[in-house]
Amino acid sequence: MLGLGTTIIGLALLILTFAMGFSVFLTYKGATPTSDLATSMGTLLFAAILALFLGVMGWVGSLLMLRGLDFEKVEKGVGVVTFRVDKGVGIMTPQQPEPETKGT
């Protein structure tokens, strides 16, 4: 159930990303040349934000879909889902000095 749900959410995000990108492509009107720097930078910034937004949506959608397919494989007994865990990355564990014992 988890694998199917994750796959469907990932596929929906990919379809939505494609639809949004295609609608932007169809409604694209070239930027008019202007000597105003603020207008030019605003147009460029908007295009960059839109491209990054669509890129992140596509990336997350593909990750969810692939992970969902992996879960489905495990459910069917065909594959194994592996999660890589890097122990200690970014976490500092303070070391306590060992107490000295008398008589040794």
C-alpha cells in the first residue's frame, strides 16, 4: 500500500511538472529589450525561479516514484530496498576520558 501510494504521488508530481512546463512554453512571450536594469533583472529572476521550481518538482517526483517502485518490488518479493545511513556525519559525540583506577 505504501509503495503504490508513493508511486502515484510521484507520478502525479511528474505529470504536474510536465503540464506546468508545457503551459509556460505555450504562453512564452519574449522579453522586450529595455534599458531599465530593474525590469531586465526582474524578468531574469522570474525565469530563474520558475526553472528552479520546475526542476525541484521534477526531481522530487522522480525520487518518490522510484522509491515507490522499489517498495512495490519488495512487496512482490522481487527486490530489496536499501537505505544508506552514514553514521556520525554531522554529529559530534564528545569523548569522555576514562577514569584512572588506583593500584594498577
